[in-house]
Amino acid sequence: MLIRDASAADFERILQLNEESEHFLSPMTLARLEALHAEAAYHRVMDDDGKIAGFLLAFREGTRYDSSNYLWFTQHYDQFLYIDRVVVSKQYQGQGLGSQLYDDLFEFARASGVTRITCEFDIEPPNDASRRFHQRFGFSEVGTRSYGEITKQVSLQMVAV
């Protein structure tokens, strides 16, 4: 399994993976993915001999990214790397790919001089798997946000690197 930078050739598969996990993520169109890719500090895929098994998309502070959760972090921290989404295909889950992507992201952050990695996960409705996953990496809650017609609540998380 190879971790490499995402390219436009990967976008169709990335959109499929995003749709697989859309109940935890926001929907994404090709145009939106192209815009996010252009702003991303880190956009890498897990490549299993030509098949994309997962991806991670992250942003530094100071981008034009309009996510309300990202914007919350821009109001509270002067420097960070924000994990927007990490997705591993259902057929590859439980094999440690998410951990490998996070290990790679942490190395990228250290090499880039970034001192904080931030993210969020759902607490209403609960995403216990994501909570446990982030706890293993040392993330802790720095805030919460609620929004939406059907109340959604997220835990805003941070870890020092």
C-alpha cells in the first residue's frame, strides 16, 4: 500500500469514497473537490496497486476554505493543520489504513513546522468509532458546535505535534 499525493486522475474514486461515507461527511461534487484540492495543504491517497483505498484532505490556516468548522479554528488558533475528511473504503476498513494516513499527516505537519492538528467528529448523532480513533492519537476537545435543521453537534478536536 502506497501513500501518495492525490491527482485529478483520482477524483472520480475520491468522490465515490466520499459518497460511501456521506452520512458522516458533507456531500461533494467534482467542482467542489477540484476547489478543495487547489486549497489543500495535504491531499493524499492510499493506493493499493492502482486502486484508491482511502484519502485524507487537510488545510492550513489562511485558506479560502469556507467550512464553518474550519472557520471556527481560524478564529481560535493562528497556526494549524485542519483535517477536513478522511475516508477509507469499507472493504479496507479495519486494516490500519486510517492510522497510516494519520501517521503520514503527522509527519507532514512536523516537516512543515505545524504545531497543531485539528479536526471534528460528530457527537450528535454520535460517531463513536471516530471518537475512539482520535483519542488514540491524543486529540482532545477544545470546543463544540451545533447546527442544522436536525440538530447536529460536533466535537472540535486538537492535538499538539
